[in-house]
Amino acid sequence: MTMTHAAEHYYLSSSTGDDSDRGSENLPWKSLVQISAIELQPSDTVYFKRGDRFDGHFVVDGSGSEKAPIRITAYGEGAQPILTGEVGAAGGGDYAEATANSLTSHSTTSAQTSSATSKTTFKA
């Protein structure tokens, strides 16, 4: 017996969302934190609200397939959403992130490298 996954739909709006909400169209998440914590499955779709800006990193944990890709798209009206890849001053800024990454990248073990490569980070 083959188990099938019911496609999930996740919505984000930096202007009207709240990270304590469900991530639905009517109750979207605000930041990239919640969606980055989800293990996406084949056929899942992530919707970013048009006209909104999302600071930080969107980490895709999971994998689609040729017949059931993970879709990343926009909803609403207006300009395409922007994913900056910036961590902002509260996170130490991009400089702090870059120097932290350069320091840890030299000390990773093969096990750490292997598990880290199973996630893809999109920086726009």
C-alpha cells in the first residue's frame, strides 16, 4: 500500500501575518522562521504575499519530485514579493552572519557537512 501526502499550502505576509497564526491564506505567518522550520513534502506550495518584503533566509527542508514538485509562488496583487536574505541589525547584520559562517565552515566534520547539505537556503 502506497501512502500519499495531502498537499499542504503555506501562506506568508510580512504586512498582515503573525507567526502565531496557522500559515493559512486568512491567517498567514509573518516571517520566514515558521516556514523554514517545516519539512516540506512533494506537492506542497508556499505562497508569499505580493508587495511584501521578507528579511532573513528561507530554508527549504524537504524535497519534491518530478511529478509532485514543491511550488514556491506569490499571491495577491502588486509587485513580486522580495526575499532579501538579510538578517538585520537584531541578528548582528549580514557582516556578523558572514563572519560566523566563515568561522564555522572550517571546523565542520563530515557528519555535520552531510546533514547541512540536505537543506537548501535561498537568498534573494
